[in-house]
Amino acid sequence: MNEQQQPAADPFGHVWTADQLMAAEFPPPKWAVPGVLCEGVSILAGPPKVGKSWLSLGLGLSIASGAAAFGSIHIDAGPVLYLALEDTARRLQTRMTRMLGDDQAAPHGLTLVTQCPPLPEGGDRAIAGWLHRNANARLVVIDVFAKVRGHSSGNQQQYEADYEAVGRIKRVADHFGIAVVLVHHVRKAAAEDFLATVSGTNGIAGAADAVLVLERGRNNADGVLHVTGRDVEESDYALSFDPSRGAWTMLEGPAIEHVVADTRAEILRYLRTNPCKTPKEIADALTANADNVRRTCSRMYESGQLTRDNNGRYFLPS
């Protein structure tokens, strides 16, 4: 068969018939933190100073040392790459000193760097090179994603630019079967769907395999980690933050049971000086989850803590 008679390569790549696909055997997905962080790209979003860096560095320390994640979830130990792109070496040392305390040694398996080229300019190759040298790695954290995403071309729509920016590091994650966490920000406005709070277009969340949104009221110890994704069951986890150790721990029971008391107090304080507000207006003012606020206002009305008018606006009882 001469060159002109060679069959063309299949443009679809690997093709299965339905019966072939059902008969195929695939390895189970690899979890960095079972039930929370699976292989692939996960967005970890939250407001500034809510504790995203403490959470992601804490997970890095736990996985690198083989300690329980969030104080209670058993994990498989392995090397971790942490790109702390908004920190200095001195600040990282101070932070880890507080987190490790006097009784824990710093794990050799955690690699920390404070500089990385943008992904389109070699950052993805640098991360891939580290993964080549650490074949049993469990986690890569990029804190923050904005530092390495690079600039979009002038003729790209913003959705396409966001999707491609996440897609570049996703190709690395998929090739190595590694969990990659992109620390990101949320919009200032609250939204009923936590996915809608992720900063940027829907291309950010759409290209990622999972989205985690961390919420914590200012000066509150308890928070909620909202999780959803392709391989992750959608869940809300109640967390508690210990500022003396910089540690996030997971609380038992439904998340709403832990945050409702703090939410009620914030709602009462707000309505005392700002009466007759809808749950959406209250959530926007408190930068809180609108769905939690709506449920909480309804429960407070049923228990007599609040009254409401025919337009659904709440205020304190006379």
C-alpha cells in the first residue's frame, strides 16, 4: 500500500461502542482527600482573608506527612507541591511554625515555591517536570491561580479565555492523574447558588472538575465548605477554624446546624438598624450565602424571632 492509500487517522482518537465501553475496566479515581479532593482540577474559592491559604497549606502538610486531613479524614501520604505565589519564604516559615506547633516535624515531602512563570510561558512545563520527578505525588496547590493564568489573546471572548486558562493546567492534571487545587476569589455579591459566586465567567467553573467554595462570617470560628464536581458528591461540610494554630477541622453533623446560630445573630444585628429587608438584601449586606439566609429567616419567623410582611420583608418584632 503506497502512501496515498494509507488510511487516515481517526479524528476522534479512541472510539468505543457502547458494549465495549461497558466491558472496559478503568482504575478508580485517585483521591487526595477522600470525598473532598479528587484527581483533576479543583477550584478553591472564597472571599479575601477567609482562610483559603490556611486550608490549602494545611492540606499540603497533612498529605505530605500522612496526617488526617481536617483532623479526621484518613489520607494516603505522598509528595505535595505548594506554589505560594503571594507569600515570602519568611511568611511561610512563620505560618508553618504556628501550624506544626512544638510536637510535629516539618515533612520533607512538601515542596514550597514562591515564584512560577505563567502557565503559557512555561509554568505548566515546570509543574509537569516536578511531577515527573515525584511519580507518587498526591497534590499540587497553586495559590493563587491569577498569578499564573497568563494573559488571554486579544481576539478571545472572556469565557473562552477563562476556559482555556483552566484547561491548560487540567491537561497536566489529567496526564499525571493528580489533584490540582487552584486557589481563587469570589465575587463581592452573594448568590443563591455558590457556583455563581466564583469570580470570572462560567468558563472557570466549567473547565474545572470540581469547585469548592469556603464561607465563613467575619470574626466567626465556624464556616462551610461547599463542594460539587464531576467525581465528587455535592456536599456541604461544616468546618471550624482555630486561629491560634491556623487549623481547619471538620465538624460532625449537617453544616447548617453549625452556622445557623451565627447567622441568626448576624441577621438580628443587621435588621435592628436596617429593618424591612428581603433575605436577598440581607445576604448581600452580610456577604453571606443567600440560600442559608433565606432558610434561616424562615426558621426565625416560625420561632417568633422575626416578623415579615406580605412582600417577604423581615423585621424585628415590636
